[in-house]
Amino acid sequence: MSDRDADNDQDLRTPIVAVLGHVDHGKTSLLDKIRGSTVIEGEAGAITQHIGATAIPLDVVSKVAGSLVDPTDFDLPGLLFIDTPGHHSFTTLRSRGGALADIAILVVDVNDGFQPQTLEALNILKKSQTPFVVAANKVDTTPGWKPNEDAPIKQTYDAQSDRARQKLDESLYEIIGELSDEGFSADLYWRVQDFRGNIGVVPVSAKTGEGVPDVLTVLMGLAQRYMKEDMEIDVTGPGAGTVLEVKEEKGFGTTLDVVLYDGTVREDETIVVGGKNEPIVTDVRALLKPRPLAEIRTEDRFEKVDEISAAAGVKIAAPELKDAMAGAPVRVVRDRDIDDVITEVQAELSEIEVESQEQGVVVKADTLGSLEAIANALEEAEIPIMRAEVGDVAPRDISVASTAEEDKHKTILAFNVDVLTDAERDAEESDVKLFESDVIYRLIEEYEEYVEERERAQQETVLDNITRPARFNILPDHTFRQNDPAVVGVEILSGTIRKNSHVVKFEGNSPTRVGQLKGIQEQGEDVDEARSGNRVSVAIDGPTVGRQIEEGDELWIELPEKHAKILEQELTEDIPMDEVETLQMYLDKQRKRDPFWGK
């Protein structure tokens, strides 16, 4: 290796790896296994815990991977896994113009296949064009599987019985099929020639460690082959990173957990951080790293460092960080013009501006990236947004939501954030509806179900208060009383008759009101309404049988013009077919007289 190469090595940063997948498919246990096996292989000091990330250097990767990796093939320094729990959406955390992660592992439970959250993760990977491998986890649960702790997967796969292998193959090919449905060509990783056009599927067990060497090998290979140019950075340049979390820390106040992907940050340097209203300019008071595992003392979990270089996870303590946002950019100013840096941060934030409208729902999310992902999903579902922000649900969000004109918009969709106690109380008092979830599609689904339910209830209320169309015949020889009120037997030809409705009789196309239905009796029992096809006796207040009405007459329930209009324009899908037909007949008669009646 020439001297120039040796110098150059300093300028290749570690690729940043994100781990995503459905909620209980084993993301965390796979990370723990990768960490655990590397701790056993390397001396405890070789693997370093960062803030929100774990660095695994190349020599440790090659020990774990054994014969699969020849370290001389690589000049990248290792892998940095982002491992902040609760960030299932952290692929949407950004670095300049792209995803924060250079590469990702999508964890899929081999028995459970694709779940909605898996698809959500895939869409995010598609949109951000992040290369990834699929870890088909839990192979050890295959019936008849004989575990071979920490072994490369091909070796342990070949050692299984035909029955176990066949069973596993079925599940693996189902996953490969599902990837193909989503537009990805995929195969078992040892069969993939070109990782550019094909996704490698790595069977693995987070429990037994089988396949972990392969996961590390494939990630290392992908990064080395396709990303080496992106990893070339000026380590000594001014640092650039992304905020993972904003946290209160005892003794330090508000701090930022940051993944640094470029350059260096030093104590006392001025930094610019994306904030809720405008970029924050502040000075670094302390750079903190977790203490090595061997010497963690509870009251002093961090140690200070003077400077830190990419790629790394670090905690930054500085004044004025209260309005900083997860997902926002962090830039070291150093020898540049501070206004240029502020403009750069603003430009990056404005890429994520969410289109908001006069009317719509309020959205709160844990990071800028997830805010962006929700905004995209809401746009697809044609749900308008009135306000979208990063952070917990606070009382002022409730007051904003309560100003919505439409009740269905008096809602807050909260993704992966807490609801402050006061806000919860305010929501109950002001009829603002809160939806909370850490799965984007579920949030939107629940909201849509709620809106549908509301609309259904409103239709029902309208239907209850609206006169419904019906016509009926007075049966011959069924006059029980001539007047005050007239009591006659009738057959309902179509629709529903209800107590207290007005009754009309058409002479040609002109309706004449003859009286009001005062009572309905079915088999001697008083009822409030009767449906088409029934024979009932009715009391009609107003007419006398033999004068205004006769046996054999066809009578109609009188429809107020306003009701007829609502029925025709809004409710035809909510009423039975025979009522729709009766409505049409009634309208036809009225419109022969007056073409605009009920329009």
C-alpha cells in the first residue's frame, strides 16, 4: 500500500447503516446480536458505543465473518449502525439531500412475511433510493431446524435435513415473491451477481447468530463496491450531521443526539441547528460520548471529548437548544460566513416544508423525516393539513385544532410522540379528537374510519329527521270510521309510512293535502312506522271517507320540497330501492307541473 493510499484511508468514513422493519420482526434483537457477537469476538474495547449508534470496525467485522471476509479487500473502516430505539422511521432522517443512512437492513420475520410496516419501510427505501439487504429473521423457528450458533448461513443451511431446508425455502421464496410484487428483483444473497439491480436476501437468526456473519459481509461488500466515493470526506473539514433526538440531560440541560456524517466538530465551536421557527446559532459547551462499558458509573454516564470526526454518534450540549428538532441539520460554522451557513440550513429545512392549507388536520411527529413521510401519505389519501410540526402534542396544538371549521378536521394525528397531560385534558374539554400511533398507515386508517363513522352517523340523523317517500292504497270494505279521525285499512305499496306525516292525493299532477297520519296499528298494536308490503290500519286526521278520500284511492306521504331535494341529491344510496322509485314517481308528477320543483 503506497503512502498516498495510507493518507487517503483517513478520508474514508464509516458507512451509516439503518435497521428497519415491522414492529416485532426482530430489529432490536438482530442489532443486539450483532453487537453481542462483536463484543465477544473483539476485545471489549474494539467495538465502541456511540450516542444512538454502534461502531463496528473492519477488523471486528472480519473476525465475526471469518472466512467470508478478507480484510485486505476493504479500505472502508467498518460499519456504524444507527440504533436509537423508537425510530422506526429514521430512514426518513436526512443528510444533505438524501437519507441519513447510506445503507439499510430490512428485517422480515420469515414466518410472518410482509406486514404493513414492512411495506412502509420499503416505500421509504424506494423514495430515498437507499440500497438495502433483507434479513429474513427467525430461521431457527423452522420445524426440524438444528441450530449451529453464529455460523455463516450457507454452511448451516446445507447441514439441515431436506425437510427443514424445503420448509425454509418455501418461506424465503414467499418473501422474494413479495419483494417482486413491490418492484424489486431479489434472490438469496449467494445467488446474486449484481447487487445494483438485485436485492440480496440473507436468512438469519437473531437468536442463534446464524447468518450474522453474512449480514455483516454483505453490508461491507455493498458499501465497499458501490459507495466508496460517497464515503470520501474531508475529515478535518467543518462537521455536518443530523439530529436524532433532542433530550434533557441532568447537568447539561437540553442536548442533541447527533449523527455526524461529514467533517469534525470541536468543543467551543459555533454551530447552526435547524429549529422550529428559525435556525439556532449556538456554541458547543461539551461533546459527550458514552463511557466505555467497563467503567459505566450510574451518575456519570458520559465522558467529554475535545473533538469528534465522522462518521460518529455524539451528544452535543449547548445553550438555546429548546426549539431544536429531531431530523434537523447541524452544521459547524468554523471559517465560513455565518449567514451562508444559516442559509444552507434553511434551504435544507425548506425541502421538508409541508404544504399546509386554511383548513385541515393538525399533525405532530417525532422527526422532520417522519413528518415528511406522513405529509406524503396524507396527500395521497387527500386529507388536508392545517399545521404540521415536530414535537409532543401541547395545549396550543389543541387550540389550533379546535379552530377548524369542520368537525372532522378538529383532530390531531400524533406520530411517535407523547401527549402532554394538559393537552389531553384540553382535548377532552374542547372535543378535539386525538389519534396516536407509531405506524403511519395505521394513523391514517384510524382517522379515515373515524371520518366514515361520523358521516354515517350524520346521514342516519338526517334520515331520522327527514320525511321519507311512500304511497299506499285504501283497501275496499276496510273503513272502520268515517272521520274525526278517519280510520281505514291500507296496503303500503312502496316506501315507509310514519306517524304524524301529512298525506296527499294527486288529482292529475297536482297534490292536495287531505290530512295527517295520527296513528298506525299493525295487528292491533300501535306502531310508529310501517314498511312496504304490509297491511295496517291508519287514523287520518282531516278527511271524511266518501268525500275527500274513497276506498280504493292511492294516497301519498307529502314530501316537503327541501326534503325531496336532499333525498335526491344526497341520500339515494342510503334509502331502499322502493323508496328511490317512489321518490322518482313523486318528483316526476311535481315536475310535470313545475320543472324546477325540488332542484
